Amino acid sequence: MKLSRIILHHLRIPMKEVFKTALGTETVRDTLLVEVWGEGGEVGWGEVVATHSPWYSSETVETAWHVIRDFIAPSLRGKDVEPSTFGDEVSWIRGHRMCKAGVEFALWDLKGRLTSKPIRDLIGGVKDRVEVGLSVGVIGDFARLIKAVSEGLSKGFRRIKLKVKPGWDVDPVRAVRREFGEIPLQVDANGSFTLTGDHVSRLKELDRYGLLMIEQPLHHEDLVKHSKLQKMISTPICLDESIRSALDAEAAYNLGSCRVINIKPGRVGGLAETLRIHDFWAGKGLPVWIGGMLETGVGRAFAVAAASLPSVKYPSDISPSSRFWEVDVVEPPWELRSDGTMEVPRKPGIGVEVLDKVVRRYEVKSLGISLS
Ligand SMILES: [Mg+2]
């Protein structure tokens, strides 16, 4: 595909629900939408899932803006590009995976629209509906925790994930087990624990609650200590932040650092790398699931498509639009069905339409770059 231009849209959107994790609190979401134009005027949309600050990864909306404007866009000028090989073509740019994913996503959408295929079909997805789980932030109050879990279960979410950190760890899990029994339950520490005595004893205590998995308990750069911890507990460790690429997945497998991977397509450089991680892990007979980054409805489309892959064996963190946004930037908004699943679109590309007026309402700045 030849492109005629790329347009960057920096949006700042107020969130309906404050979301707190071991890493920080989100009340406003800055995000970068990427719009690519094909030669014939067709349009594809993608989203860079970085935020205003490097709290989750080293990338931000501003670093992505810089890298796309100064390096990726010039490298696309006059070239034939395909979403499946885009990541390899920009592999000379080290890191910046969220930034690369944002552009790659837009190419997948454009490809889907040009070939009249949904992204699910382009990447080999097999499901019509995907299972959705609820992620509950570090609430710090037991009555509010029970209320949030109760509401999530009544809406149909297929599993509950509790964000934990040292000091808010065993007690909330015990409270939820006592109130709701053997529901599908897991925790996510966002790397906030260490292998010191006190933390290890808490992690071993969590091991007694029949959790589906303990997600990213230790530092995101430490596969070796995760391997040591996995030998101490029987609950599967799931790695999220630690897995940036298929090479990381291979290292984690060889070290025995985890048994499950939470793949975030926007974190690993896009759908092509998502497929590599998925296929490698599936080849070892191990499961994955798809995580969320509080994306708008644009980024959500790629998570939904990825969740339709065959080795996604657990519910994914794919919130409906109404959880965090008063108005999503896409139509129709993403909705949770009462059975806790979400429909995988059959329409071409991302399967939803981007609403210009909503993009403009939240737009902080935009930049058009000619590629012809
Ligand atoms: Mg996580």
C-alpha cells in the first residue's frame, strides 16, 4: 500500500472513573490517534497507547509524536508498506514499541478497508465473541471493593482482577473470596513486590487463594527473580510489562519466569509481534490473554481482534466504552453483552467508525504530514 499522508491527533479526554494501580492514578487520558491516508483517499486509524507520562513505559504521547514525525513518517515516503512487515522495516528504530504499534494499527485498519476484511480475519482470529474480565483498581476500602466486584459480576464480567500492591494484597483477596466464593479471580501487582522476606510471605499467602494467576508481581526488567518466585508458588505467574517482544517471551519460557502472558498489542509493537508471541507461547502449549491500556475505542478494536486468536484462553481486559468515557471516539461504542462477552466486528478494518466531531472536541493539537 502506498500512503499519501499521515495525521497525528493528540487527544486529552477526561475519565469517568478514576483508575488507581501500584504505579499511579489516572483521571485524564492523553492519547495519540494516528490517521493514515491511502493513495486513493481511503483512511485507516490507529492509536498509540502511551500516556502523558512515562509511568507505565518509557514512552509518552510526546515521544511518539517526535518519533513518528521525525523518523517513521519520512521512512514511509514513497514506499509500499504492509502492516505485517512494517515492524521489521522500522526495527532500526530501537524501542518505541507503542509508537510503532500506533502506526502499524492504522495500516491494519487501512488494509482491512481496502480488502473489505475485518482485522480478525487478516490476523487469523477465530472467535465471533471474546470473553471479557473486569480489572478493579487499588480501591483501599473494603466496602467499596465489594461493591465494585458485585457490580462487575452482575454486569456479567467473566472474571475479576484485583490490582494489588504491598499493603493492599492478601486482605482484599480474602474479602472477595469470603463474599463471592470461588469466582474466577486473579491479581495484578504491576511489579510492586520484591523477593524480600515480608513480600515473599505475602505472595505465598496469596498462593493459598486459588487465583487464576498472579500478574507481574516483581520488577518489569527482572525475568530471573520471576523464575525464582515461580518455583516457590503453585499459582501461575503471568507476565505483562516484562514481555515487550517475542524474544522476551522466549527468554521467559526458557527461564521458567511465567506460565501465562498478558499480551498488549499496543505495548509489544503491534499485531505482527502479538502474533509472534501468541504463536510461540501456543507452540509450548501455554495460554495468553489480552490486556488493556485504557484505550479509546480505536485502540480497543485491536485488542478485541487480538482476543479472537485461538490461544487466548482467559478473559481479556477489554472494558466497554462506557466504563471510562462519557463519549467514545468511535461509533458504535464497544459494549459488554450480558453474558460477559464482546462482539468481534465483521465489518472491514476496525469495524467501527471514528467520529470526527468527538476527535475535535478532545484534540489538543494535530499535525498532517504529506507522504507523497
Ligand atoms: Mg498488568
